[in-house]
Amino acid sequence: MAPTALLSVSNKDGLVPLAQGLIAAGYRLISSGGTAAALQTAGLAVTRVAEHTGAPEILGGRVKTLHPRIHGGILARRQDPSHQADLDAQAIDPIDVVVVNLYPFRETVADPAVPFDTAIETIDIGGPAMVRAAAKNHADVAVLTSPQQYGAFLEALAAGPLRHDLRRRLALEAFAHTAAYDAAISRWLAERLAAEPGAPPAAQPGPEATAEPLQLELPARQALRYGENPHQPATWYSAASAGWGAARQLQGKELSYNNLIDLDAALATVREFGYGLAAQPAAVVVKHTNPCGVATGSGCADALHRALEADRVSAFGGIVALNTPVDGAAASHLTSLFLECVVAPAFEPEARELLAAKANLRLLELDAEAIERAPRQQLRTVLGGVLAQELDDQPAEQSSWQVLSQRQPTPQELADLRFAWKLVRHVRSNAIVVARDGQSLGVGAGQMNRVGSARLALEAAGERVRGAVLASDGFFPFDDTVRLAAGLGIRAVIQPGGSVRDKDSIRACDELGLAMLLTGRRHFLH
């Protein structure tokens, strides 16, 4: 009896050459629907599934391959006499090769406007059933789930009987394929249900509660040259329709691991001021995930100039994020020093022309819709596991802020405090920011004590510190930071509060004439 191959594919790439190779090796072909039509158009002999099973397709094509003559042929163990007896009794032919790739569910739901029923109809049922059956019985059956596998498979087929290790490897890839497919469906459905009006808020598990298992389904987008350091292999996994996976790189070298980490930090910071044509123009320069220069301005060019001038020494080799389209004037500032990457909603033609002279500079366009499509869950690995939390990007609730000093901040100081508070949440803890007039003047990041970060930020501000404000991502455990800041000319302070010694810092502000605002919300960043 000639061996049998069943082919049922959504992606027709490479289908005909594969079928021709199977026929040349002596295989009989079974197929259905569009796959059978494509093979017949190519002049290849094929038996339709309905003819093979003796049962017509029903329910508008929902049921085609869910039949004992299909699954019995796939699942039967060739060396088991009882299985062989069942096949003989039911006149079922063994199926030796299964070629299936699934309905394009992920591609369909990549469009956020896709109707719910349309998405549901692209959930494959018969395909995963055949893939899993063939993978389970890989001792006797080879399963192919991607056109990328066809070439190596045909080479192996031409060399003689298929090796067991090849069938086992194909089975592994098949199970990974169906697992990723199911994860994509469950994630999409969870997101759609959560977005429906009146949907209950996400459960907050307590110490004894059981959270849902974490499911990740992200295709490998790019093998990176290396990770944080040259001796660390790295890969970038990303959906193509959301977040950085949807960014369009206009020019420059290939993105690196560190580029992507820094771009993410820069984008999160600049989005504090909006993103797109209607946003307040703002610019952010990041080095090693910390903002070193942040400013707003009258336009993109003005904001960028002020952000670079905030700390031009640290800006060298930095990552820049802009929240409005880049024009020619802004591009001229970008050519004034060495930078790694620039991300913005768009680059105007004049800007593109100017920046083309810096061929290695990576330019990325990322629109607001792609940002909004990205998941809000933030993941981080720990030894043997993963931590998940919601992004810390909720707008500040200024109605809950309290001025606890005797002196009220002036309107200008209050505006500066708002600006500094937007910035400090994006600085690694312990974090201190000194700012004035919509511009960062000094940033103290990542020190083991808060007064140490304050010294760094105040020193970076230099003579500009007089009349500026200071923000802290955590409370002051002692009054030393307040006294240090006041001695150098800081006029107002914003911090979350919550220390058992808050009164000491408030008393120091009153003694030294500072205004102090407490927000009630901490913003640690590790």
C-alpha cells in the first residue's frame, strides 16, 4: 500500500513543491477545501477528504476532518496488533504524513477593529486536532506545521526512511505551534472581555488566592547581536502589531538589546506629556534607562534643544524620545551630537533628508495606536519564575495632593512641582529630580541612600538650582535632604510622604521657608 499524506493548509507557500516531492516519493495525497483546489490547479492527483471519509463537509465547512477515517489513520500505532485489527475492520488506511498550518487567527485579531464574530470564526478546530494527533503518534507519523520545514523534510525524505529523531523534533515544533495558537486565542478573548462595558475589574489575588496561569505567545522577531554584554546571547520576542514590534525603523543600524531597553524608558517618560499631534511638545534624553535631560517647549525643536541643554555631557550617545512629529529645525539639533536612537510619532521629509547624513543613527516611527495596543502587564524574570505587575503609568491624582508646609507653593512653583513629579517616577530609585520652568536641571538616580541621590542631582544642577524645585520618588526618612536642598537654593519640594519622621521634614521646610507638597503615592523603580 502506498503511504498517505494529508495536506490541509491555510498558508499555501511552498505547498505545490512539497506535494510534488511527496508524490515523487510514492505518497498518495488527501486534501480538502482550498488546499485540494490548489493542488488540482497545479495538475496533481489528490483525493478529497469527503471522498476519503464518505462523509460530506457540514456546518459551512466547520466539520471536514473530524472523522474516524482521518483520526484513526493518524493515531493508529503500526506495531500494535489491536490497532491494526481496528483499521482492518473499519477499512481505514494509515496516514503517514500530516501537513497542517492553522487558520490565521493572530493575523485576524491584529486589527483591533475586527468584529468579535469574525475573530471567532477564524479559530481553527480540526487543524489543531490533526496536528496534536500526529505529534502524539510521531513514532509512526511526521507532522509539518510551517512552510519553513518543507525543504529540510523533502531532503530527509529523499535520503530514505524518515528518521525517528526527525519525527520527534517535528512533534515538538507541532506542540509548540498549537500551544502558541491556544495562548493567542485565550489572551485575545481575555482582553476583549475585559474591555467590555461593565466588565468587572481584574482580580487582585491575596496571599492565599490562586492567580490565572501566565500565558505568553510572542514570536521571535529578531536574533540580537548580543544582550547587555557581548558574551550574552539574546533574542527579541514581539508581536508585530503592538508596541515596539509595530515601530517602523527608517534608517540606521540594527537595534540592540540595550537600545530597546533604553527606548522603552525614554518613550514611557515622554508620554507623560501626551503623544501625537495634540501633545504638549516634550523631549527626553535617556542614558542607561535613566532620563538625563527632559524638557517641554513651544515646539518640537525648542523642547529638544532644552532637553539636550539640561545635561549635554550625559546626552552624548543617548537615546531620544519626542512626542510630536520631528521637523527640520528639530532634526538640526539631532545632528549636533552623537546619538544612538530617536523615536517619534513621525519624521517630516525635511527632517528625514537632514538625518540621512547620519547613516548609523536609528530613526523609529511609532504611532500612538500601536502603543495603546501593547499589553499593560509588565513582566520581569526572577530565578525560576516571572513577576507580573500593572504598569505604573496612571495619571497623577492631584486632587489628593496636600501642602503640609506653612508656606504655599507659588503658581510657578506648583507648575514646576507637577513637571518634576512626572519625571521622577521614571528615574531609578532612590530617585531625586531638580527642575525649573519645564526643564530638568539635575537627576540623581540609583543611589543606596536618598540624600546621596539628592547630592548628585543638586550638583548636576549647579548654579541653576536657585529657585528650582526638588522631587523625590519616595519619602524622606530624615530631614537631611530638605536641609541640603534648602541650603543650595531649592524653594519647593514634592514627595509621597509616609515616613514616621514626616514631621521632621515638614518642620525643616517651615524653618527654612520651603513649600512641601505630599502626593500620597510612591513611585519606586528598580
